[in-house]
Amino acid sequence: MPFFYVDWYYIVLVLPAVILSLWASAHVKSTFRRYSQVRNARGMTGAEAAMAVLRAHGVTDVRGEHVSGELTDHFDPKDHVIRLSDAVYNVATPAAVGVAAHEAGHAVQYARHYAPIYIRAAIVPVTNIGSRLSMPLIVLGLALSGLGQVFYYVALAGVACYGLCVVFQLVTLPTEFNASHRALRAIEESALLLPEEQTQGFLERVTDLSAGTIEGLIGKQEYRAFPLP
């Protein structure tokens, strides 16, 4: 008679990644909330900061738009649009400036023909499939593994899809850090924040706020076809 059981091999393989993913997600969101509690001294909104970064790098063919949601900020290279979320677009906080500047950094990457951003864009469609299928396949394989060996291979296919996401994130890392570097430099050189704001740990947090790639590296994440930062 068929029965269901838990294969601890898969639990040991997958559970640490799930726990790390939850921790990373909570860390990114808590950091964003912390730096969203106070207004920056210049009263500069995220939309204004993004445009300032673009001007500082001589990029003139990109516009800003509002998009609904939480941390849904991204640059769309197809339409040349930086889309900023509710808590960033028309909000004047250090967090809004940091995230908006990071997205503008991606726009500058395209304007400067930064090679890794094109590599990332090329593999996004395949990664989207892997991102959506990895956990369902793993869970299905674990739940039904007692019904036959075929479900072991289903779970392994899920692990392979998860590995594809990890490869994507390894490619993404230099892209994200480069965008953050461009953002930090523009914030300093264009004085988007006062010097005292820049020395209160904010600059170090810009990467944490915007480079959700770290969260994605250790957990499941949805990737946009444009693609996302």
C-alpha cells in the first residue's frame, strides 16, 4: 500500500536555503523601514534623486514613473523608464533616495553599455521559469516520494531549477554592486544628501536596500523580463 514519508536528505538540502531566504527578506524589509522613518534634510524625493543621478552621468533619455507595490522598483530598458514604488517615488526619505539612485545606476549601466547587464538580461527568461518551478517541484517530489522513484527525479528537477536561479544571481552580483557604486558616487558628488546623513551609516545601507540580489541568491525570487535590479 502506498504511503507518504519525509525524505530527510531533501529536507537537509532545502531547509537551510529556505531559512536564509526568510532571514534575508526580513533584513532587507526592516532596513528599508528603518530608513523610511525620517525625512532627508534636503527634502529630495526618490523621483528627484533618480533624475539627479541620471543628469550627473549625462543620461537624458530616461524618465521616471510611479508603480504600485512594495519594493517593486526597477529600471525598464525597453521603455527607458525608471519605475519607483509607493514608498520611493514621491517620498523624501534616505531610503527612497538610496533605492531610486540604485535604479538610476542600472539606467547608467545600459547607457554605458556595461556588459554584465546584457548577460543578465539574456538569461532572465530561462531563470523566470526556474524561479517559478523550483519550489513546487521540490515540494511535490518530497510529498509524493513514497509513491515511486519518479518523484525523486521530480524533486531533483526542482533542485536543478533552484541551481539555475543561483547561477543567475552570481551573474547578477557584479551588476548590482556596480549599480550601487554608481549610486553612492552620485549621492556624494551631487550632494543628494547632507554630509552628516552620509556618515550615519546610510551609504553602507544603500546596497542592502536595493541589492535584493543577496536575498535572491539564497532564496526564491521573481525576476522581471525587463529585467529587475
